[in-house]
Amino acid sequence: MVRVRLSPEQVKAGQRLGALIRTARAGRDPVTVARDAGISPETLRKLEVGRMPSPSFGTVVGLCDALGLPLADVVDAWRGTSSHPLAM
């Protein structure tokens, strides 16, 4: 399977998403947050550094639940239209 190269916009969206997640985690143990979200700590790390710019919907919902983030705020941050105080 050939992986399609990400566009610059997709890369920036992943970076915004990662920054929001990292800020929302605010020093909480990443292993605990990952477990609560139903993902691996490695997946959380990749998201936080922007290496996974388009995670699955279930991953996003799990993180929203684990971090207490409204899904709409995460969508806005990913799109770059956020006014959420934790978003870049």
C-alpha cells in the first residue's frame, strides 16, 4: 500500500491538534490519559507532536472524553478556526 503524502495544510492541522491535546493534558500522566482514551501511550505521543495529523474518529472521541474537551473545540482547532483558550 502506497501512503499518500500529506499536504502542508494537513501537517499544520496535525500540529494544531497536537498542541491542543498537549496543552489540555497539562502535565497529567500520559500513560493514564492514553489508557483513559483507549489508545496506546505511543499513539498519544505521536498525536501530541503532530506526527498523526488525521487520527480516527474513535481516537479523537476517546481523547475528548479523557481530557474533558468538547469535540467541537477539537474540530475547530484542527481546522484552524478555534477561539478555544487552549488552542494555538
